Amino acid sequence: MNWNKFALTGASVLSALSLSAPIAGAQLQVTEIVSGLNAPLFLCSPPGDTARLFILEQNSGLIKIIKNGSLLGTPFLDIGSISSSGGERGLLGLAFHPNYFGPGTGEGNFYVNYTNNSGNTVVRQYSVSGGNPDVANAGSFTNIVTINQPFSNHNGGCIQFGPDGMLYVGTGDGGSANDPGNRSQDITGQLLGKMLRFDVDIAAPFIPNSNPFVGSTGDDEIWSYGLRNPWRFSFDRVTGDMWIGDVGQGSREEVNFEPAGISGGLNYGWRCMEGTNCTGLSGCTCNSGLVLPVDEYSHGGGNCSITGGYRYRGSLMPNFYGRYFFADFCSDNIWSVDFNGTTAFDRVNHETDLAIPGSVSVSSFGEDANGELYIVDSSGGQIYLVSEECASGTTNYCTGAVNSSGGGAGIATFGSLSVSANNFNLSVAGCPSGVPGLFFFGPNAVSAPFGNGFLCAGGGITRIPPPVTTDFLGTAQRFLDLTSAPGNMITGGSDWNFQYWFRDVPGGGAMFNTSDGVNVQFCP
């Protein structure tokens, strides 16, 4: 990609995206996972750990665990005695080594970013305890980097492992206003206003030779620069691209994008530019070799501070797959945008359809091991799971032929049509009593002569074992487990056609009969 050309294409982003229409027919909802937390700030899971969510509390210095849906009473780690709190300070970031579950290098290691009691940034490695996977070894630490902070604000705080296995650390410009030391543009002696990159699997100072300024005039730790306060950034788990929500100053909030596979060294423009606006401050030339945001928004309507999020890659929101979610900390606005590889577009505000009770301060989004999206509400102390509303339903079709009990047999469903709820049941009525039968399903709705009736579900039939026998009323039921075969063929957003086959010989006809069919639209 020609990055100089890309850097100059963002001037009309704000006006172009403000006219986007909502995604047709797709709405979101939230489910409260936990409440009563003390200023929660971030949520994540170790790679492959589908049973646990790890939550940071900014002011208490605690990392807590939700395990199999329950909040554990004992914290995973407590660094409250060494971590300052208040304002933009505290326990700010958490990342698990890609090889956390081992075996080998990095096994059991995780990393935190916090401001110490002197107000300085510390990124530190810890290890899990040997006897209890839900408790860390508080004495096992190794410092990765310590950075002096001249002011109390703009500490950054987010840390993430990239697809290259390196630990990335987002740092703010040191605080105050207008970056008085021009630290963001200084690559010769300043780690502030940067994206730093460390190889935690080598000896201190943990600097990979592939960093762009190693052996040149820049600081070896720097990956990219020109950031004001990259409060939250993330990597797309499918493409490896980096998305940065960089907090603005007086007028604009911005989303920056960095494609996977580049060699670093990008300049995102602060303090010369705020979004696509030139600030008039010295230190660099506006629009010269700078990477402009792929999206930005103004401070109108109560907006003041962007909270970067994730490009969605889970399964609970199939209509939103690949969209990037972000929010504003001061307003209730929560947006998603689509992306075409160079530009964000189709920005949608989800404040109304999410319908979170009361006011929410989105301090962070979270992503679990399955790629599902969470909202972290620091002011309310709550965590919410985001999912797509269940736009499901059933429609009966085809014909249940007359059988020896009289009328035709009819098939129906009961329980939830949500795949994640896994409570889907089938029932049939209008059959003779005491006869064996079998439920089956297929991808296509058809109507073809079959036995004494019609084949209604086709396109490749899948049986649902075991067979059932109708009761004295001529009814039968079957639960279909959607987590194992054959039910695991069914996914959220798909639709399938179900029918019931049973033994019957009405008037000397064929040896079997069938019910009508039912088309089922499943939701996540």
C-alpha cells in the first residue's frame, strides 16, 4: 500500500460517514454479565480459555475472574498497594502470553500496565501460581519497561500481543495540553506518544531487532509515533491489522488503522494534526508523510473521548462480522463501521438498539477467547455481552397426509430458537399411538411424493437419532442438542427444514407416512 497516498485520503471522512444508514433488519442487544465492580476498566481471556473472563479494576488494582459465569471471590492478582489510582491512573492494561497454556516459552506468563505510586508507567510480567490456575504468583514479576510521566493524564495503558508474538504498548504524550514537550514527534529520546514493541521471550531490554529505529537515530523500543493518547487499541484476530482509538484534544476523536505485515515507523500526526485538522503547532509539517485516520468524529452532542474497540470476529452477531466497534466515554454513543481495506464507512450508532439501562461510561470493550464482544461500564460497575437480537421464527408448509388415526400429522417446535441457548425441541402430533418414527432435517424446503405423504425437507436429509415412539395420544418429542452432531450443523443465522417420518399402513398403502414440514430460522 502507498502510505503517503493513503495518508491524504481522509479529509472528507467525517462528512461522508455521517450519512450512513443502519444495517437493514439487524439489531443488537446486551446481556448483563456481572455488576457491582469497582471502576472496571478492561476485560480479556487467555488464548483458548473459553471458561474464564479476566476483569481489571482500575482503582483497586485487582484482576478478578468470572469463571463459568460466576465471579470468583478471590482475585487473580492484587497490586493495589503498588498502583496509584484516580483520574487516568491505576491498573490500566492486561495481556496474556500467546503461549500462556504452554508448553514452552511464555507458559503461565501474563503482563500488566499500571501507574505506580510515583505516577509513572510500569509494564510488568507476572506468572500464574503453580498450584491454582485462578491465582497469580504476586512475587514472580519482571519489569519490562518503566516510563516517567510528567503529568497525571494521558498515560495510555493498553497492551496487546500482536500476530507476530510481540507485546505492543500504547503510551500517551505525557499529558497537559498541546503536548508541551512535543514528545509524540520526538523519536530520539522519548517513549511517550508512541506505540512500543517488545519481544518478551528474549533477554532484557526485550527489544526485537526488527523494530524500525533499531540502530538509527530513533529509540529502539518505538514501533510507531505521533499518538496523543491511544487509550485502547486492538488487533484483528483474522487479518492481524491494528486498530487504534486515539483520544483527541478539543475537537476531534480518531480511529487509526495499521495493516498487518508492515515494518513500522508510521507517524500518526499528533501534535501537528488532530484527526484531519491541522493544529498550527510546531514540530512537523501538516499533511506531510502523516497517516490520517480512517474515521473521526467531532465533539458535538456530548462527545469528548474515544474508546477504541475491536473488529468483530465472533459468532453471536453474524450480520456484524468484520465491523469495527468503538464508543465515546462521555456520551452514550456506541458505533460500528464497516471497512473496505483503506476506509471506514457505513457508521451506525447503536445507542438505541443496545438499550443499556441508564447512562453508561464505556471505559473499554473486551473480547473473549471466542471473539465475542463485551462492553465495560466503569461508572456503573457492569460488564455487558453484546449479541444480535434473535430475529428467528418458524413457518409450517407442505402437507401432512391422512393416516390411520384420521387427519395428517403436524410438526412443531418449542423452546428457544437461539443456538447459544441450546434449548431447541421438536414435537409431532396427529400420529397413530404406539408407532415408531424419526425426526429428520434438510437445507431445502421441497414437496415431493414420499410414502403415503410428501417429502418436505430435502437437499440432503440428516436423521436425528434415536427413533421415538408415539404415546397414547399419538404425540412424540425430541430434544436436538445443537452442540454435537447432528445438531452442530445448525448455526446462528441459518435456516433448516424439519419433518417427522413414522410407521403407518393406512388402508393397505405404503409402510410409512410423514408429517408436514416446518422451516426454522435460527438466531445466534
